[in-house]
Amino acid sequence: MSIEWVNQAIDDLRAWGRAREVEVDADEVRLLCDYASDYLNVNELRDFTPETFDELLLSIYPRKVIAPPESAPETVAAARTLVDYLSEAGHASPATVAGMRARLDDIGPRMPEALADPANFGMAKSLFSSIGPESLEQAVPIPSGELPDLGEAPCDCPGCTPLPAVRLASEEELTEALRTVPKLAGGPPPGDGEPLDAWAETVSRLLEDDTGGEITGHAELDEGLYDLFDMLYRLQAPVPLQVVADYLEEVSGEGGIDVAGALDRLAGWGMVRLDGAAAELTPLAVWGLREHYLSLGLDAPVAPDLGEADARGLIEGLLEGLPAELAEQDISRWLSGRAPGEAAAELLTAASGAPAVARGIAITIVDRLGAEAEPQVRDHLDDQELRPHVIHWLAARGLGAPPLTQDELLWVSVDMLALAMPAAREDPEIFAENMAASGPPAHLIEEMWRVDHPDVVEVLELLGRSIPDDTVAKAARKAAFKARSRAIR
């Protein structure tokens, strides 16, 4: 997904809506743009066509998004708003706009049925929405869309907040990048020795020395650079310029700060890249900051390139946690190096017998593959743990698949909820909200204790703590007791 063009499109759409007093459902439009980018090769707003909305709303949306059928009008309305903006902003011709509006008129009454039809559900769409609409699609952390909090610098004690692993550019790429840093005037940075050694000294000076405003144009901002860059290093994601600006204004403690000028100067030093409405660390900054951390005796790990790993290494690396963009790049590179059938065979073999979360990551990557992987996916119908997932995969692509038995339905229900447990522990309130909206019914929960799944007791206990409906929660606790008793026997 190209996050940059989507972010810019949403910013422009919001501004357009404010100027015309038009209510814009930015979250819904962002989701449409994200999916169009991920699956339909839409790389800018001009790429939208009438056919794009057919695929989005009648195929991709039902497969990927957990939403009740009655929510379809809201999604179609958001799509209409997007078309209005495309028209007024000149991103689509009048003929194309007319075609889009006619297509949406046709889609409107059909979308509720598409959302309700289980045959449309992708394997990545959780049976119960237990960890949110998109969690099972990627199975790796993804940006939430909420603005990051830069209000308080994290403790740099390695025991309290260990530094995240980062991906480093090659020495050749970094050395070449040094030649383009404006403040270095096309030459090596000041200092003795090799260029990168000198650059590390420069970064340490920017962070630690009393530079008196030489870097940002404001002495008080220079003093706060360590905290700013430490937080950007930990976030490892583009940060909206307004968030950085708010932080800088807070650090300054007074008005009259030229925030835009300060950011431009940081870009001139090769430390940040200004991309549309966001800022992010440059590869040079990441490398220099890591060298500085190492000089302080901190553990600053390097993220392995999972694109070069085998299937087990890919899954294990994703389980350890990576920033969403790095994870997405690694998954894409890993898949690009294999034929679809080969990728499916490797992933499913690695998933066989694995814990639920590892199995879930493998399955969600397989869900990206098309029907050409059918033989290799079908080969795993005899695997008890993978069979229900394979059936979902086949059915979602209109390929011949046996129906799920009641026992298989119960097993995959527990398996999906087991995949949800790490996220549920991290944010129990969100998990509870999702369960309230579309959790498993009581009659299904009452039978789960019979399932031969290693996580069944923990899953039922989680449901008993989380489901707001007292009757259903009680059924979960009772089933958990039965499951523990069964395990003891």
C-alpha cells in the first residue's frame, strides 16, 4: 500500500469537505483507498474507475471487512462523496464520473447481500470480528490512523523501553546519500576518518552538543532534538507534520517559532524527509541514531530482512514484531521471489502444528494468493488444523470445497479466537467492543468446551471476562470449567 498518496488524498478530501461544509467519512474513504491501492493497482486518485468500485464494494469489501449488511449504505455514501471530490478536483473526467455514479446506483442495493453472504468471506475475515476488521488481514501491526503521541519523551533506560529493531540501508546507499545532504555542501561531513564515521560524529553533535540554534534556527529547539529524534526512531512511521509542529511549539515554550523553517533546516541536515503532510527519519538519520545509541551502551538491534528468509523464518520474524511498513515490504519481497503455489506450500507446511498466532500469520499471507495456488492449498485438506482454513480459502475463490462440519466450525472458531488473544490482552476494551458487536452466540460457546484445541480453555476464559452480555459471558465461563475438567480427565 502506498501510504503517502492515501494520506495526502484524505487530507485534501477533508479540506475540500470543510470548504463546502460537506460531511466527509474520512475513515471509510481511507479504507476504500487503502484496499484500492493494495489490490487494484490504484496508485493515485486518477486511477479510480467505475470498475474499481465494483471490485471494492462487491468483492474486496465483503471478503476483508467485518461489517453488518445494514452498514452498506454508509459505505456507498462514502464512495459517493469520494466521487464528488474526484469530480470537483479534476481527478476524473465528466464521463468517468457519470459512470461511477451509475455504478454506485447499481451497487447500493446489492452490497448488503454481498456483506451477508458467507461465501464471499475471505479466510482473513474473522468469524467473529474478535480482533477488529483488519487485524486478520495483515496479522502484523498496522497504523491505526490515530495521531502518535509526541507529548512525552520515553525513558531511554534499555530495561524500561528497549529500542525497536530497525532496517538499515547499505553502506553504499548511505555513502551516496551523504553527497546529497545540502548542509554538507555535497561533500563528506566534518570530521576525520571515513565519511560514515564522520557522519556519526555529526549526528552525535546535533543531539548532544550546545548548538545554540545552529541546527533549527532556535536554541531551545536544538536542545530538544534528542527527545524528538528518539521518539521518531521508536515510532518508525511517517508522522503528520502538524504533530511534529505541535511538539516543537511545546518544546519552545513560547510563540514566534518558525516551525516550517525548523523542519526545512532538519531536512537540510539530512535528518528528516518531508513527504507531503508527514515527516519521517531518513536512512542516514536511522543509521546515525543507531550508532549514537551504541556509543551510549544501549542495545540497538537491526531488523533482519525477512524477504530472504524461509517460510518459518518469515513467520517467526513477523511474530517478533516489525513496523507495519517494514513488515509489508518483507512480505511482498518474500512472495515476489516465489510462484504462488510454491509460496502456499511453504507457508502451510510451516503452519502445520504451529501455535495459533503463527498459523494465523501464515494463513493470512496465503489469503493474498490467487486461484493458481489451488493445488498446493488443496493438498492440506487432510491436515486437521488447516482443513477449515483451506475450506474457507477454496470457497472464497469459487473453487470446489467440502462444507464445514459442525466440529470443524467449532474448531476454527476457537482457533480464530486464539489468534485474537495477544491483541485482546493488549487492548481488552477494544476486544470487548468487538465481541459485543459480533461475538459468537451463546449456543456456539456452550459447545466449544468439546473442541480438541490447545487454547480452548484460555479462549473460553477470555470470552467469559470480555463479553458484555452477562448471559453469554456466563455460558463462556461454564464452558471453560467443562474444558478444564475434560483436560484433567
